[in-house]
Amino acid sequence: MVCHGRNGFLVPPCSPTEIADKLMVMMNSPELYNAMSEASLNMYHAHFSTEHFTTKILHVLLADKLDTETMLN
């Protein structure tokens, strides 16, 4: 997931000039490149990591188990 200007740039499809322009911005600004790289890594850990999905799946499974136990009692 790209948040324009935060962890990358969104450009219109089939626009090689704009893609090249944004690549040049990143190449000419190591600070911006590092900040966007860090923001991307943070987003990955918050939303897409194995730990994140495992936690979500466990919540669903445990909630389903609790609902089933409630119905049986």
C-alpha cells in the first residue's frame, strides 16, 4: 500500500516521464529515500507481517470458539 509522499509516490499508469522524475527525486535525496523506506517497513510490520495476520486469525478462531461454547451451554 503506497501513501503518496509518505512511503512512495503514486504516478499515473503508462507515464514513464513521471516515473523517471520520481526516481530522480529519490536518487537525489538519500534522506527522503531513507524516510520512505522506514515508513514502508513500519507499514509492513503494522499491517502485513506474519505476526499481524497470526494475531488476526487467532482472534477470529477464538471468537468463533467462544460463540460455539456459548451456544452449547
